[in-house]
Amino acid sequence: MASLPSPSTEPIADDGQPGPGRSRVRNKLSWLSRQPTGVKLFIILSLGLLPLVLIAMAATLQTTRIADAEARARLRVSSIETARAIAIELVGDMRALHAAADALGADPLDAPSCARAAGVFAQRTSAGKRFTIVNGRGEVLCGEAIPFAAQETTDSNVVSGTIIPGRGALLAMRTARNRLSVRAFFPTERLAALAEPTSRAMPFSSTLEHDGTSLVLKTIPDVSALDRLETMETDLGIAGLSLRTSIRSAPISSSLIVALLLPLLMWIAAAGISWLVVDRLLIRPLRRLRASVAAFRPGEVIEVGGAGALPAAEIRELGDTFRAISRTVAIHEKGLAEGLVRQTKLTREVHHRVKNNLQVISSLINFHARGAPSADATAAYSSIQRRVDALAVVHRNHFAENEENRGLNLRTMLGELAANIRATAIEGPGQLGITLDVEPLMANQDVAVAVAFLVTETIELAMNCDPAAQVRISIHTGQEQGRAVLRVVSRALIESDALRELTRTRYARVMEGLSRQLRAPLHHEPLGGAYEIAFAIIGRA
């Protein structure tokens, strides 16, 4: 039965979020996402080619290890062979001397036994090999005295050894039967000859060792710091002596270094060349194209310069597409600009004709007012003319500012409007007075029309209550940002029967509609004789 997968060991925080391990992975990915495309490409190529590099280097090292194994096998054969030759020589000689010592111990005058021992050493005496058998009093019974001190053990029939640095090896033994001392000296030359293997395919070195003291029998010529040696130590089985043999293994040669470094160099070169090719063919042309598009201004044509024939064909086609689009946009921008000029001229002409028509209407009303049969008819014509003049003033001031489209200057507009109202006021013993206290503020056309009509209606209301009324008009910025307050003050606007009657029958509905157009309530102060309303402004002139 298939087992269920084990639950994840990723630590989860108390709030259900992933633990620190997943957070570290997310941080690494976030760091990689912030890097330029060239850096990302280089990292990805390096990681992709790295396994191949490691495989190539492992193969090279494996070849070197195989060569080392073969060298160790040859070393093992040579070491065993030379150790056996030296051990046979030493053990055989010490046995012969032990037999001679036993015979001399029984008969100190046993010359044949001494002669047999001398015969064993006779062939190598010229090379410095010698022996001696002495009794307890130090008298030489056989052989010749050896000028080197030997380290003898107190145990009988136990061979002890001493290394004479640079000279040879000295073996000593004390017999158990008659307590004679047997010593044999083996010079370095003889030991080196014994340590010579039958196969001389490779140079080797051999050293005889005992209790930390070494006797160099042969060395490898021209050993450098880059040479690697395989060494094996073999126990000779006598007197605690051992033979240490070394041969050259596969050297750290220039070819091995090149073989190890070549995959690494190829890895770096492949990643670098790939990054360079992509950078030249893709990334840099894309950066130039992006800079050209970022520097694009309406009406211009995008020109991707400096690309030449090197970038990819797709990028060149993309640049040509952007160039065609920018050329089309430039043509359209030019057509729109020309159309705007024509539309501006046409609009200016229309507004000029509207202004003239309003002027003609105002003149006709004025002409008919002069021939009116009664004072009421003349007053009605004057009331109509004031409203037409208010509309004409707004229209004229708006399109005087139309070139910059900053709105209407309320001070200029109300000044002209006040002058027109004075001109159409009823002549009598008292004259209408209008005082202006207006800040240089700007408003859009809809607000200006409503303000102009509201001022006209309020002044006419005051005139109807008192033909000689003195009216003060003020506009100041309010406490709210982007708002101003219109205030019309006159004694004629103080609460009275005439004011209530005129407001009820003629002016209340119109003034209420204008206040709704200004999106604010119209306040009346009965005791102060003032009307006040807030409205939106664009800014200061």
C-alpha cells in the first residue's frame, strides 16, 4: 500500500506565513529580479555550464588518480622486493654469526667456525662490511673490531639495530648459551645495492629507518616542488628496521594544470562570450530603442541611431515599427494642430458675430425704449437691456481671455457691468451709486454668467425700492480653498414692504435659480440690507 507523503518540515509562523527558509528563498529571487538583464543572463549561463565544468574537472582528476593507483602498485612490488632482499641479507648473516658464536662459545679456539663466518663476509669486506664476536671481557674472538657503539639489549638471541647516519647499519646480538656479543656492520653502499629493484623503469628513493633515525640509501634526482611522491614503508622483520621507498607519481605538470584549468577557462569564456553576444545583439539595442522612445515628443519622428547592422533583425524591425508609428503620430499631430487653428478662427468669428448680435439687440432695445409711450414701458425696456448687457459683458470678457483660457477676471467684468447699469438707470433727482470692492479673481464662464445676472438682479431690486440707492459690491476670497464670497449691500435692501412685494412677485424665483446655478444658498440680511453667496473660483488674476 502506497504511503502518504510526509508533511513539509518548513517552519510556519504563527500568522500562517512561511518560515525563515522560504523567506530567504523569496529574498534571493527578489534580489535576482532587481538585477539588470545582463547580470541575470550571466548568472543563468554560469549555473547552466557549471555542471559540465565540474564533470570535465572530475574526469581529469580521475585520470590522475588512476595514474597514482598504477604508481602505487609498482611501488608496492618494488618495495616488497627490495625489503625482502635486504631482510634475507641481514637475517642470513646474523644467523651465520649466531652459529659461529655458539661454536666459539663451546671452543674459543674453533678456527673453522670463525673461518666459515669470515667466508660469509669475505665477498663484501672490501665494500666495508665487517663483523666481530667478542666475549664478556671485550676480547675479539673472531672478526675485527667495529669502531661504532652498538645498542645491545639484555635479552639473549634478540637482534638490536643501530643506524649510523651516513655510514650504515649496525646489528648486535647476545647469545644465550655463552653470553658472547655478536656485531655486524652493513655499510650504506651494500644496503643501497640490496635495495636496487630488478625493474628500473622509474627512479625511486629508499631509506632505512629505526627509532626515528634514517639512513638514506638512494634518492630521486631533480625532485622539484611540483613533483608528487608515492611512499610505502615496509617492515624488514629484524631489529625493528623498516624500509621506506618512494617513487614519482603523476607530476603536477603544466599539462595537468592546463587540463584542470581549461574547463574553468572554457566555462568563463562561454559565459562571457554568450553574455557579450546577447548584450551586443539584444540588450544594448533595446536600451537605445528605449532611450529613443523615452525621449519622444509629439510631432517628432523616432530615430534609432547607432544600431547599424549588428542588432537582431527583430529589434531592427521593432525600431522601424516605432519609427513608422511616430511618423504617423506626427502627421496626425500636424493635422490636429491645423484643425485646431481653423477651429479657433471659426470660434473667434462665431463669438465676434454673437457679440455683434448682442450689441444690435441692445441697440434695438435702447431705440424702442426712447419711443416708449409710458414710463412703465421705458422701465421694462431698461430692465431687459440691463440683462442683455450683462450677458454681453460676460461674453466679451470671456472671449477676450480665450487665448489663454484662464477664466474671466471678475473685477474687470463687474466694473464694465456697473458702468452699463449706471448708463441705463432712470434719470431723476437722485442718481444711482455703485461702489466696487472686488479682488482680482478668476472664474469660469458658467460661474461668471450667474454672478453677473445675480448682481444685475440685486442692483435692479435696490433701484426699484429706491431709485437713488447706493449699492456696494464686494468679492473676497472665503475661508474655504477655491471659494469666494459675493456681497451686495444697500440701504434699499433693508427689510420693507416694497422689498417683500418685489421679491415675491418678480425677483425671488430668478435669484433662487441663480443661487442653484452657483451651487450655494443665497443669504439675505434684513437688518443690514445685504445679500451674500459663496461661489467657486479658479484662482487669482
